[in-house]
Amino acid sequence: MTTLVRTEEETLLADAARGFLDEAAPITHLRGLRDEGRTHDPALWKAMADMGWTGVLVPEAAGGSDMGHAAANILAEEMGRTLVTSPFISTAVIAATALRQVSDDRANAALRQIADGSVTYALAVDEGAKFAPDAVELQASQEGNGFKLSGSKRFVVDAGQADRLLVLARSQDGLTLFDIPSDRAGITRTARSVIDSRDAADIEFDAVEATGDDVVGNIDDGLTVLKPALEAGQAALAAELTGLAAGAFGRTVEYLKERKQFGVQIGMFQALQHRAAHMWCESEVTASAVLHAGRKLDEDPQNATLAVSLAKARATDTAQLTVREGVQMHGGIGMTDAFDMGFYMKRARVAAEWLGDYGHHAAVVANLRWGAEA
Amino acid sequence: MQDISDLDSFRTEIRYWLEENCPEQMRDGDTSEDSICWGGKNWNFTSSAQKTWLERCASVGLTVPTWPKAYGGAGLSRDQEKIFHEEMARINARTPLQSFGIWMLGPALLQFGSHEQKLEYLPPIARGEIRWCQGYSEPGAGSDLAGVQSKAEDQGEHWLVNGQKIWTSYADKADWIFALLRTDRDAPKHKGISFILIDMSTPGVSTRPIRLISGASPFCETFFDNVEVPKTQVVGTINRGWDVAKYLLTHEREMISAGGALMGGGRSLGEVIASSETGLSDPVLRADAMRAEVDGLAVNLTIERYKDQVEGGGSVGDASAMLKYMGTELNKRRLEVMMSAGGSDALNWVDTDAPSWLRSKANSIEGGTSEVMLSIISKRVLGLPG
């Protein structure tokens, strides 16, 4: 396997991404969208498409840049640093990975639209308050040559603005994945007002018609296509959380050097020094797990589950530690809306929950390491 | 990076050599403390195979594969060393010789020693003839290591050494000691220390083992009472021994952290859980175990990442403090989980994890405490004031 050190190309990609995002989407960008009541910036998405980011996992034959999962994770990490608001993970990572598992004309056309930035996606899996793909109950009942979808999905990230939905439904002998436009008759999307000021919706499906053409992969076998897509999404989200933690931590360390109390910089106090050093150690250890997950997805995707769950668990844990300490070390100013630390804390909470929380992924790791009966 | 075909032929060559030379009894891996060969004048080989294996490896420099041939090594490149370790692992070969001479003094001499010192001291380390110990800590200088008071006075012909060291690992079994001694009482504390080599058989040197909470006595007190030491036995510049000490501490931290994350009585968490009476049915224990497993995998990946970084020509630097802190704290947690998983069965002295559990508490003290590691990181990595 490629070493656990970033290659020169990866370093260049990270630098370029950071340069662009510091200009185009610093945290003031998120703050501006929130104040205007918006959750999506089409101009930003267009710029990402022009740089090849939306096609990062789209094959070159379909117009993508096909840079791989390690590269997608680097982009997600840089977006995490300034809390960039975009449907990157839903569209460019999850949908693209699902669609490239199948090689029909329809999937190719969809991939082409992801790469050129003309279409965004949301993944509709969960129906309860926790991530549980196996618990899907939304019905896909066979009607003639097609299906009727009935049921509801909860907390569908990016669904308020998405052009298309990937919907996991229970069919006669298993689970089937559908790719349908979000405005198809019978679909009702209710936008949620979420703490991270980003897009999520609950969706009702009332006898929504779908054809065999709308099925991604094989009927009753949706997880074959969805599993790699979920893992790609979880790894990218872990990377986003790593960037988020780095952003929050960097601000906190700067504050420890600036803020004076009792006549000295508060970074003089050992009680704060040791906690800051501990956070850095946790970040270093998490960085290894995230880098490793990207390498596994690129080079041994059939066996990436352990690496991905390890990365998501560690990244969740580290990000939450970092934002909790970030607010505490900033004191009163950390509690104000005018200051950015709260934005980090709220996004960390949402990203921790999405696609499986710490407990979910730690249990995956434990089951793979010790067997399910342990 | 070497030519791949050269490396392939090296692999073939080393594989053949190992097949021919590694005795059958030495192919059971580094399973326990007892399987380690420490060497030295007082060493009793546990089997003739252990002796044969050491001699065969030493004759071609493979006890210290990357040291130059002139000093008893095999002169291997990093790529070749990696292949050597892979081929050793392939046949589950024991490490032929382990010692503080190999891990610590050797790297320090290679970096700071004179050509004459390297020729005199390195080959006996490589052959396992001389066993070294480390004389750093003192009763009044633990975390504040630069506060050492044991002194070496210039008597013209020789140094006159007086004082006491503590926590000297295996001093009672060692032939020589490398010690930090104060050679200038008036200089600032970091600037008046020298790194001096002392033959333990010199009159005036004595040791006394310290019994630990684990029941073992790996550490000693070492006393110097008017010990005369030749002037040629200073490594590096007089009064600049702190540079050598710092360099060595980095090595020591990497060693403890690499060992710490993988240690635990030789058993993995999974094995302990499988063999315990109730498994992980207690939800609190289960949560602790899962967290330890997640963190353990991530720490091991971090060790791997830093190895990759070093092999790619980078350095670990102050991150060794992170590896040491995270590895040792994790090891303590893992052993707490193992003890809980074992219940009352784990409470006997023999055939349990209890000695390892007690031993693990020293991991975050020796070689710099966890708190010292965090202070190093906050100042040198994060640039916090003070």
C-alpha cells in the first residue's frame, strides 16, 4: 500500500484547495448564508465543478477528474477547516461512488452531470433518529413494470436543495436503491432548521412512481452499490471532521497566545497547556486513521470497512473534544454568536451524527476485530 | 531508494542466509521477557541455540543491521533493513540480541563519538559482549533531569566521580554505564553536564536493586564513591552532554511508545475477552474495551505513519513525545480493561496480566513522564509561552 505520508501531488492539492477556500468560502461565507436564510451557494458549487472537485470520483470517460478517495478526503478536510457549506459529500462522494459501481448509460449520464456541476444529490436512507441502513421500511411495491415508493425518510442531508435523491427502499426480497428527481410527483420535502445552518430535510413518499430505469444496480441488491458509497461518504466526513478540528484548534492555540489574564498570556498556564497538547496528540493519531482510510478505499476497497469505521469513530471523538475545549478555553467570548467557535461546535455535532456516530462505528470496529458474539 | 532488482536479489540472499543459519528453536518469535538475549559478560544463554544464533548474526553484522561494517554492523540501507525485518518475521525468528547498547548508546556514539570511541565500544555491543546501562535519573533529578548533581571532577590524569543514580535499568547485570555527570557547577544547569562512559568494575561503583510494585526488580540504585575514570571516556564535547542526552531521549521515547502500544503480557484485547468467563457482557467494560481497541488501532497506524515518514527521509522530532504519551497512556488503559475482563481470575501473581498491569504504570513515568511530554509539546510544537 502507498505509505501513510502525503504524496507531493496530495500536498499540492491541499495547498491549492486551502488557497481557494480561504478566499471563496471562509467562515464569513457560512455566516452570510445563514443570515440570509440560505443553505446553498450555486456560484461556489460551479467554481468547485470548474476545478474538477465535483468530479473527483467520476471516471475520466464521464468527464471527471477521477483523483480517488484520498484526494476526495483532502478536499473534504480543507472544506472542514472553514466549514464550507456545499453538497460535496452527498453528491461528489456518495452519489458518484454509488453510480460508478454500475456501468449503464443512465449512470454514465448522471456521473457526467455530477462532474460538470449541473446536478446535486442527497442520500435518503435513515427513517429513525439514528443511522441504520438495515432498518429501512420505506416500501417499494412492484406495480406492473415499475414500483411505487411509500414511506418516509428522516434527516436527509442536502435534500432541501438537491436535484436528485438516492433512495433506499425495501423491495420484495431485499433493499433496492433508486435514483429519482427530487420533485417527482408524490414527494414532499420539509426543510429542517438544523443547528449547523446547513441543508437537511424530512421527506414523505406518497405512492411515488419509479421504473426499472430508476434502479441503481440490481433490484433487491441495493447494498452492493450503496456500501462502498456509504464508506466513501463516512471517510470523507471523517476527513471533514479532521479539518474542522484543525480549524477550531488553530484558533484556540492563537487565542491562548493572545488573551491576557492575571497579567500574562493564558497560554502560560500549565492547566491549559497540557489540555492543548493533549488535543494535538489526539489530532495526530486521528490523522493517521483518516489517511489510512483513504488509502484503503483507493487500493483495497473490498476490505475498507474497518479502516473507514476507525477513521469516523476517531475523527468524531477528536472533533468533539476540540470544539468542547475550544469553547471552554475561549471563555465567555466562545459562547457568543459573533465569534466563530460556536459554528465549529454545531457542525461537529451534526457531522458526528450523520452516517453513524461514535458508538455505531466503534461497534463496527469491535465486531470486525473480536467477532459479533464478543 | 535503491534499484528494485538489487533489493529483490538482496531479499533472496537474506532469505537464503536466514534459512541456513537461524536455528529451529529460535523460530518461535519474541514471545516473552525470557526469550530476550541481552548479552554481556555475565550473560547465561538459555540454550545453545540462543548462543549460536547470536554468534552467527554477529559474524555478519546482523545484530545491528544498519551500523557501518567497520563498527560491527552490516551496513544495510533503510530499504534493506526493512526487507531484513520482513524476512525475519516471515520465519518468526527471534531478535538475536537486544540491549541498551544497541538502542541507545550506539546511536549516540554514531552521532557524537570520536572514531576511536566508535571502534572501541561499538563492536563489543554488536557482538553482545558488553552490556550497557543508562545512568540518567537521580533522587533529586527526575523530571528535572538537567538538575543532576552527581559530579565528575577534573583531576588532571582522570575524572573523579561521586554521586548516586537511580532507576538505572538492569545496572546489576550491566558491564558498563553511560552517565550524565556535572562537570561545571558554575555554569547554567544545561551547560555544565558531560556524557561519560564508566566501566562498572572500576573500584567505587556499586549497585542495589529496587523492588517494584510488580514484584520485579528491573531498576537499581547505582552509587559512585571516588571512582577514577580515564579522561578519554567523555562522549562529545565536555559540558555539552545535554545535547547527547536529548538526542538519546528521543530514541528512548520512540522505543517505549512502540513497545507500549503493542505490549500487554503478549496478549491482545481480543484474546483476553475471548478467554474471560463473561466476555464483554458488562456494558461499561464493553464500552471501555471498544474505546481502547479503536485507540490502539489508531496509535499503531500513527507509529506506522511516522516510520513511513522517517523512511521517506523525514524526521519524527518532537512528535516522539506524542507517540510516547499516547502509546503509554493507552497501554495503561488496555491493561485496566484486561484486569476487569479477568475478574478475580486476574488477581493471582502467576499466569495473569497482573504483573504487566502493574509494570505498565511505569511506562508513563520512565523516559519522561506524560506531563513532561505534554509540556514539551505545548512549548516546542504549539509554541505556547513560558
